[in-house]
Amino acid sequence: MGTVFSFDVRGGEPTAVRGALDEAVAGLHAVDAMFSTYRDGSQVSRLARGELVLEECDPLVTEVLELCTEAERISEGWFSATYEGCFDPTGIVKGWAAECAALRLAAAGASGVSVNGGGDVQLCGVPGPERPWRVGVSDPLRPGALAAVVSAAGAERLSVATSGTAERGAHIVDPRTGRSAVTDLVAVTVVGPRLTWVDAWATAAFAMGSRQALRWLESLPDTEALLITAGDEVRCTGGLADRLG
């Protein structure tokens, strides 16, 4: 997946949580080996070359493909798992893998879990009594500053994902043209219960541009967003203020 994952795990029976953490880490390595488009031997790469058919792949490949299909439907094609004619789940697999890892730890009894995959975060539970998880959102136009702080207060699960050009440059592809997306946005941060979806929605929204993206994001249930344009204009969904703190 080409990024660093970090874990913050609180509470639970130590042996059970440690075992779940080991399994979660192993699971992330397995997902990378299976889905990486940079590994010639990954199942996704072999599928793209016609060396495998879908039925010969691990069932997780089918699961991710179905998630990609659903994301493409909901985003009206602005999210795409096809690149240069080949299946490329890059836009969804990192968020999905981080979410799976967090849920594994929560199921093992951890009272608070934060899994951060390259800046996109899945949160479960709480870090301590009367203490919600809080996630800082970097300001893409002011290095070292924060544009907002998202609070998970009152939410059993919350995730935060950002897509933009500040750290990785123009890496988001416009699925209509197959070239780098050219929009008025420099960053889109999406907040919702599941990192699988908010990661995909942030990518799709960035490709849309601010006006269309804001209308679309407002239509999604349990989803809030913060959009920052190259002109330093900040736009947000109506309920985002309730998630700041």
C-alpha cells in the first residue's frame, strides 16, 4: 500500500489485545502482498496481466472489487477502480485494510483503537474515561498548521480521510480523462463511521471540484466534509461543526 501504519490501542486483556495486534499487522502485510500494483507477483498484478482469473484469486479480491463497484455507483463514476484498462483498487484498499485492522482490535476487547494509515484514521471506542479521540487536519496551505480538529465524541466509530495535493502532488486521476485531476481544490477531508468509504469519498470529491463535491457530499448519510480551495476558501457540509472540537 506504499505507506506507514501506526496503532494506538487502549484497554482490554493484554494477551488477547496483543494477539489481535499481531494478527492485524500480519493482515496488513498480507493485503499489501495481495493488492499492491507495484509487486509483479501480487494477485492484482497477475489478474491485470491475465495470469489469473477472478475465481482463482483470494476471496478478499472479490470483496474489494465489490466495494469498488459500489463506490463507483454511489459516486456516479467519480471514483474508479480502473486505471489504463486494468483493475486498480488503490483508491479504496488502504482505508478498507485500516478499518479491518481496527475492528479486529476492538473485537478482541480493546476499549479504544486508533489505526492511522498514511494520515487516514479509523477510530473505535475511546482513549480513556470522558476522553474522545481527536484528529488534527493539516492545513494544506500553511505547513505545520491545522485547518481543523475533528472530535469523535459520542461516536462508537469514526474515521477521517484526506485527499489532496499538498504532500503527494497531483496524484489523483480524473476518471473521465485518465489524467491528473485539475480542480480548484487543494484538499478534501471527509468524516464518517467507516474509513473504507470516507477514503473513497475524499478521492472522488477531490476529482469533482468544490461546488459539485459539496453538493454530493451533503447528500451522503452520516458523512461530513471540509474542502479547501487553492484560493484559500474553506467550504464544509452543514453538520461538520458538530464534529469539531
